[in-house]
Amino acid sequence: MKNNTVVTHRQLFFQHVAQTSDFPLALEIERAEGIYLYGTGQRYIDLISGIGVSNVGHRHPRVLTAIQEQLDKYLHLMVYGEYVQTPQVELAHALAQTLPEPLSSVYFTNSGTEAIEGTMKLAKRFTGRREIISCFNAYHGATQGALSLSGSENFKRSFRPLLPGIRHIQHGDWQHLEKITPKTAAVILEVVQGEAGVRVPKASYLQAVRQRCTEVGALLVFDEIQTGFGRTGTFWAFEDFGVVPDVLVCAKGMGGGMPIGAFISSAEIMSVFKTNPILGHITTFGGHPVCSAASLATLRVVLDGKLHEQAEAKGQLFKQLLVHPAIKEVRGKGLMLAAEFESFDVLKPVIDRAIAKGVITDWFLFCDNSMRIAPPLIITEEQIREACAVILNAIDS
């Protein structure tokens, strides 16, 4: 029996796509290119890059070419780590070239949260310890282990029991460094705190954390899932702080729109996954050939175009333009910014009006009175001025 009822994609979205809140944006996007998303009769400036993902913009031509060329060669061949696959090998080498010694061994995953999970296992296996320290208001992912690291009890309480042995310190607080002891396997920090509302530490603080970890034999892990691939003005955010971690975690912006993540360490540390037990960490799709090809193209686009070197000046332009009595401050580094308002009740209508006027912004999980501004690194001065004018208009509306 035929059903001639016309069902829209919007209706199907609410009927069959599992929801994560009672108020999704529910924008219906038909295509995307550069900094723009296109819906029916509406063009949007994407000021959040799909939450830190589209660093080189949507559908960058070089990324698309890399994907298409790889499609003609092969897709999945074998679980990770068994075959020599050109996209993985070339991407691993290119990543190592951006990093100081001894960060030279790359383990590919499907996402940032998976990279965090692998890092937690790596730290426990290498040190023989069980305690892991992260920060209050930190966000490292939503799986059980990554969620255990979260510094927000509001996000954790409904899913307990979580992993034992997790302790928290205050990001930027020297006094809390005493909690890092010979029992600590790893300290996992965001170089710049993201979901806390873009909190940039002093270089001396990260240097003190590095010194303390070295003293007690704990691994220092930098989570650069949001900050990596040029977001803050250097290719890796840690470059600006004079500190080298033992493990670096990346994802989001590294894929050019494709799902991929990685954790990177020394060959010595990473070698512990080979024995006791053999295959100590396994993934089926980690470093998928098409995703790896897209990531390599993304890396080259950022470096060839020196997009990371342009991020600070573009961020400063946002700060200069977003001046309004309703905006308490605009803070951040490079093109990772937060515009603070009095409260969520003040901010949310501004976000909604800005979207209606064609500019997509958002708020932060642990700082809901601040507007997220993290556009593709390719955004131009003219586009920044246009977006800021819309935001200011949305405030005055």
C-alpha cells in the first residue's frame, strides 16, 4: 500500500536521528564551501568551523582532490598497523616534521576522544601507575575514559561509576601542582582551555607543569584537539609556550572535514603497546586511508598558505570590531576566541538572531555566557567585518 504523504527531511531528522538536546539548531544545509554553509534561500557564515573542524574551510579544493585520488586506489584494507599504507605513512611523516624531538611516533584514531582513550592506556602502561590528573572545566571527549577526565560533575554524575584514580587541578593554578606526585601516570592538559571559554595560561605555568611532571616521572600530555593545525597562531599551540609534551593529542581540524585523530609520542614510549600484551591498543578504522589523505592535504594547505601565521592578526581584528556595552570582553588566542556576555539569558537570543541573520556562532559547554568564535582560518578581513557587523546588529536588535 503506497503512502503518498510527503515527509520532509526536517521531520525525519526529529523522528529518526537520535537527539542530544531538546533544542538542536536544526539548520537544513544543502551544501558548503569555504566559510559558508548554504540552506534553502539562506547563506550562513560559519564562525565556529563545525566546532573547530573546518580549519581550511569547507570542501577545500586540495582536500577534495586528495580524497578523490585516494578513492581510486583503495579504501579500508586491514585493521590499523598491519599494512604499509601510503596515506598513513606520509601523514605520519609530515606530522613528525612539524614537531620537535622526540615526538615522532604517531598512532592514528578515528576521533579526538579515541585518541584520549589511547593516551590514557599508554600512560598507564608506560609508567606502571594508575592515577591520571586533568583540569576542572576540561573537556577531553564523551566516552567513558575521556568523560572521567572531564572537570564538570554536571556532565558526569548521570554516568557514574566512571574510572577511578582521576584527580583534578585548576588550570593555571601553581599551588595545585603539588597534587602531581610519584603516583601520577600522566597530567592531561588543554594548552588553551576550550569548553571552559578559551582560557589562555601564562607560559610560566605550563613550564612549571612540565618541570613538575619531569620531577615525579609523570607523562605530560597536551590535548590539542581544538588548538592544533594552526588555530591559535602557531601550527601547534604549545610552540608558543616553550614547553614540549611527552604525548600530543590532535583531531578536529586535522581532517579537513574528515574524521581522524591521533596521539603522538616518542618511539620509546609508544613501543609499550607491542608487548605485554601484544596488540596493546587496537583500532579497525583508525587512520582510514581516505581520511589520512585528506589530513595530509589539510596539513599542506595550512603550511603552504601560512594560515597559522595569519590567525593572530585576524583574531585581533575580531577583538577590535566586537566592541559593545553588552560584550564584557573578547579573549583568546589567534582564531580561538570567546566573547563574554552578562549571562546565558543575554547571550542565547543574540546567537539566535545572528543565525537568523546569516552568522553561525555558539556557546561553550562550561562557559555558557560566552560566544564561541572560531572561524575557518581562510576567513578574510572583509568577511570578518561582515560577520562582526551582523553580531553587533543582533545585539542591538
